[in-house]
Amino acid sequence: MSAPPRILPPGCAPTLPARSWHDRYYSMYSSEWDAITTDPRWMLVPVDDHVVHRGDGVFETLKCVGGAIYGLREHIGRLRHSAASIGLGVPWSNEDLAQLVVATVRAGGRPECLIRMLLTRGPGGFGIAPAECPHPGLYIITYRLAPGFMTQHPEGARAALVNVPLKPGWLATVKTCNYLPNVLMKMAAAATGADFPIVLDETGCVAEGATENIGVVIRRELILPCPGRILEGVTMLRILDLAREAVAEGTLAAVRRHNITRSELFKADEVLVLGTTPDVTSVIAIDGRPIGDGHPGPVRADLQRRLERDQLENAAMRTPCWPDASLR
């Protein structure tokens, strides 16, 4: 550094530089301003918000498809559960939160987008005690929804078993903003050339991925891990309902929650990754070993069709952001 950085006088707000990734960001609501901005240069969180220096907050990631938010009620419900688990008050009603999300999506102007809700301890200092923060913070961001993994890679995904410890106890079931273990999972998988990590719990059974749930299909039966050591994904729970419909129609033999051993993982006919962004993705190999016949299977295809239809047609799961006419 040839010269020390300049010192800005009080009240001086410099023009922040545009960044190459800013075109992926559409809009942001901040409770600090009680306003929405569409300028990515001002999509900022105060550095003294405890979510920044302590990871003290909870979050949700949602999807807007065809101009409607999918599963908004369910995501807000899980946000409240996570907040209650860490003693974080929520001064906004469910209706307030829903209206703020819809308004932020509308401001972004994209009928297809991802939405991140961050509920934080709030600004107030650089200590660890929550009492520093006089009020919580709420930040809602809309950003680009990329094509699903199977759209980009129809041949399927590769996964790796990674040796990264799960979050301890009840923390594993809470969607906090402390995602360092999840980051390390993703890094470990990427180091092997895999697309997704899979972590085993202390008993050697399948737990989850970095941001996704894992399921297996054995003899046309869909098996998902038991609750308790995983974060219950909104998409996974919806897939459970859709799978029960498939059982009733005879396209799937059965569906159940059960501990999945490492041996069962490798013997499965299909291994599935479930989540908001990957939807239903086929894992064709784990640690280089083929799963099933090494190709995406029929159960994945059927569940993905059901999920896509649900996202576009199930009025009970959709919160419209625009009148239909404005999307034509």
C-alpha cells in the first residue's frame, strides 16, 4: 500500500463502486431504513449487527416461481421456530413479514427469483451479549434464480461423503446464520470434484448435505432420514406429501422416515438431493462409486414433475406478487 487510506469527514457518503456480481441482485428491504433499495451498492448490513460478527441470527431461502412465492407460510413458520430456539424476538407479525417479502419481490421486478430473509439480533455493539442490541434487524433480499442443477446437468450429480462434524444437538435443527460447518462441507466435497457433500451422523447414518436434505430409493420405496439430527427442509417435507400421493397412485411403493445406513446409501437404486434450489436432483455416484445403474432414475423424474406442478399450480402453496395479467 503506497499511501494510507483517506479519512472521510462525518456525514460524507462516498459513491460505492459497482461490482461485477451486482447484476445478480434485484432488491433489498432493510429494517434499519424501513425502505427497499434496488441499488446493489446500498444492499448493506450494519457492521455492528451481531449477525455480522457473531452469526447471531436466523434465515430462510425461498423461491418465487411464475410470479408467486412458493411456501411462504411454511418458511415464515420455520423462521419463527428458529428465532424462538435462540431467544430472538420477532416484532413483526406473520402478515407483516409476508407483506414485506411480497413488496421486496415486486420492487425487484422479477417473477422468477430467490429470496433471502435474514432475521438478526440487530446492531448495537461488538460484544457477545444480546442485551447490546435494542431491537432485531430484518433484511430481505431478492436475487437471481439460476436454472436447477438437473437442467444444467441432466446427467446427474456426483456426491462425496465428507468428514465434517454436524452441528451439536438441537443446533442441527435450527436454521441459524452460523453456517461455517456447512461451508466446510461444501469445500471438502469440491476438493474431490463432487457437486454435493453428504455427512453422516455420530451413529454412521445419513444426515444431510451442506444446504440440502438427502433421501434414498430402495425397491421403489422413498426413505428420508429421521428428524432430530437434521434441519427439516421445507422442500423435503413437501416432497413427503407429494410422495404419499405417488404411493396412492401406485407410482411409488412406499414412503417413510428411517435411519439410512452407509451401506444402504451405496446399495440404493436412487439417491436424491432435495432443496429449494436443487429441487429434486439425482446423485449418480458417491465417492466415485455408481449409484444404481449410474443414471438418473424414474422416481426422481416423477417427484420432480410433481414438485414443478405444485410450484406452479398449488394455490395453497403460492403467494402471488403480481396480478396474472402483468406477467403475460
